[in-house]
Amino acid sequence: MSRPSVEVTGTLHEDGTLTLDAKPDLPAGRVRVVVRPEESLVEHVLRSRKELEAAGSHFMNDEEVQAHLEWLREDDEEPTPRG
């Protein structure tokens, strides 16, 4: 006799608890749970960036990044030796 199985998505919380997006159509009792990320880190970052851009967030272009790095390095010059 084959055992019924269903696949549902959910959210894994920091404390290890799991919230399912839908009620599984299975009888009550013990189950086996396999947890895997729905998207890779790269997919997550790309999706998040698109969402932030759509919401109006600004991301620096190459020129702005270089200018910012130069600004950060302005105070990094070695001190003049005393003597």
C-alpha cells in the first residue's frame, strides 16, 4: 500500500519553527518533513534587488561606488613622522 504524500511550501523561522502556507491534505499523525530552500542565495538577492528597485530604492552605479571609496580612503593617509 503506498502512502499518500503532499508538497507544501512554508516559512522556516529563526527559532526553528515552521509555518506552512496551506493545510496539508493528510490525516493527523506523525509525518516526515524535508526542508530545502526554495531559492538559492543568488536568486534571493536578485529578487530582493528587483523588489527594492521597484519600490524606489537607489543603488549606486560604478562611478558612485568609486567616488564613495575615494571619500572613505581620504583619512587613510599615513601620518607625518614627528621629529
